[in-house]
Amino acid sequence: MQRYSSAKSLCRKIIHHRPHHQTQLPITRRPCDVFINHRGTDTKRTIAGLLHDHLSRLRLNPFLDSKNMKPGDRLFDKIDTAIKHCKLGVAVFSPRYCESYFCLHELALIMESRKKVIPIFYDVKPSQLQVPDNGTCSRKELQRFSRALEEAKYTVGLTFDSINGDWSEFLTTATDAVIDNLIEVDEERTANREPMGFLQNY
């Protein structure tokens, strides 16, 4: 309970530092705070979905494709815009993550946009993650995806074993990590005199 209260306090700090006009916007119209990169069939009903709901209850604005997109949205336009305007990326790596072109495209864009990233290794070790050369991607795309994956793999992150792990404890730990990083991003933008809502001229 104490850690949850601390998380709520930190969220109030983040919201307090937002420009007034942005705090008045409905949460669905604000640029997202956190982009959750994941393979939907592996994690949208478990770790990615739970983390999204946990952050939403704290009045943050996470982006998860299954929660934030509606019929008629252009897939790449919506996702690419969310990534470019987010403050932080969370990459949920699962055993079959690298089989998804969309996962790798999102990850590459996050890394190329120089966003801070929190990797979560869900039932997989970093050494097991490799971009497959199965003929579906061009050589240039393979190099791009491999470069982004290697950079993410060598970023300090979190690990979780879905069979033996404590879900409640992990969600609290992951949420704390997200909030701490959001505060750091806001402080860096303040120091650089950048708008804290998002980079308007990105």
C-alpha cells in the first residue's frame, strides 16, 4: 500500500509539471506518456494489458494498440505518431516477439527517435532474441531491426517469469520504473527548456 501511495504521489508530480492546457485535455486526446511495444498474441491479455491498465488508473496516458486504436485507424500512421510524441517506450520482449514485423518496426522507430526505453524480458533471455532472416524483410530492414534490438537488449531492464513470478510485485516494480523514468524525462526537458507535453517540432 505504501509503494502504491508513493506511485500516486509521483504521478501527481508529473501531472503538476504539465502545461495547464495539456492537463485539461481528456486523457485520450493527450499525446501518450508511455508507448508499450509488445507482441499482442503473447502479452496483450497478460503483462502488456495489465501494465496499461495499471498506468491508466494512475492517470498516466499509456498507448497499447489493442486499447487505443479503433476500426478505421491507419495502423502505421497512428502507431508512428504515438511513438514520435511519447516520452518513454516500454518494450515487452516475449519468446516469439521477433517473429512480428510490426514489433520490430516499432522498436526500431523508438530507438531511432532516441526515446528512453525500459526493456521487459518476459519468459525470454536477451541472448535468445534474434531477428530472423526468413526472406520477409529486405537487407536494409534486417540491419535496422537488428541494430535496434541489440541496443534494447543492452539496456538495463526488468525480467519476469510468468510461472514462478509474483504478478502483483512485478507490476508495482514496473510501474515504479516507468514513473521514475518519466520524471527524469520531464526534468531533462525542463533543463533543456523543451515543452514537456511532447516535442512539438519533432
